[in-house]
Amino acid sequence: MRDAEKDLIITELMLASRNRKKRGELEAILSGSGIRVRSLEEFPEVAEVEEIGRTFAENAVLKAEAVAQATGLPTLADDSGLCVEALGGEPGVRSARYAGEPANSAANNVLLLKKLAEVPTGEREAHFACVLALAIPGKATIIFAGRCDGDILFELRGENGFGYDPLFYSKELGKSFAEAEPEEKNRVSHRARALLAFRKEILE
């Protein structure tokens, strides 16, 4: 841990998102830390930050710094997405809006399956990537990253999770993310790994 961060104490942490499932994941990862997780659901006056960055890191930093400035609270923002090898890394930073505006997970999954329709088993490798940015007023923004590898299925499987989870087959779990229980996913997911890196660096 860098000297400037050794005395850092966070009692409240703002999540730069209104996604309740993301908040749940963060609360689970930080369980026992004594940190109160808050989200933009509590701050309706704070506008959504436009994701205009070219990389996951750029978008995460944009969101974290804007929300930290607006609320005055230490803020954690993530940008994450699915990268499919056979599609040259698509959908990447466009993951949430792959099928166009407004964001629609069902439409995104339909488009992904369409684009991979002729791609056979063994050539459907993909990975989820997550970049977290921690912005604290008056301090330099810190970045953490996580990744998990898998394959894209030929059909949706499972009812849990969100986004591309029903199509992402985790090699470590032997099932889709949507078939996994939340605690299973939280052991291996890209976001969980980035959050664990955050916890280790800042809280331990």
C-alpha cells in the first residue's frame, strides 16, 4: 500500500450506479468491513455520467470522479464488459448498449448470438473485464482491474445474474453465470476480482 493511503479510512462508499444487483455484489464483497455502501438511488439529483471513454478505465474514472465531486463522498465506479475473441473484442466498452439505445440486455444477447451463429464450439472464447476507479476528493484516483475467462454458449441458460450472464459459460464454475448462485459467481467474476483487489489495497 502506498504511504499516502495508509491512513485512509472509509466509512461510507458511494457506488456510482443505480443498479441494485451491482450494489448487492459490492455489499457482499465488503461484508464485515464496516463500510456503509450507498448508491445513486439515494441521490436522484446527480445525473448519469455519459460514458464517452475509449476504454473501460477511462469510463470508470469519468464516472467515479464526477460522482465524487457531486456528492463529496469516496466513490467507486466500474466499467465492465464482455470481450469476444471471434468478434475482435466486441462488444467491449459498448457492452451495455451493443444493440443500440436504450440499453437492453435481451436485445444485446440476441445480437451477440446472431453474430456468433456461424462460430463453432472451440472458437467462442470470451472474457469479462472490469475496471474499478476509486475517486476520493483531494486524492489521486486509483484503478483496480479484474478478469474472468469463458466461452459464449449457443443459447441462454439460467435465471440469475444480469446482462450477458445467461450466455457466458464460466470454465471455473462449469456453468453459466446465470446458472450460478450469487456466492458462486462472486468467487470468480471479473467484478469480484477487481473488488477483492480494491479491498486488499485499501482495507487490509
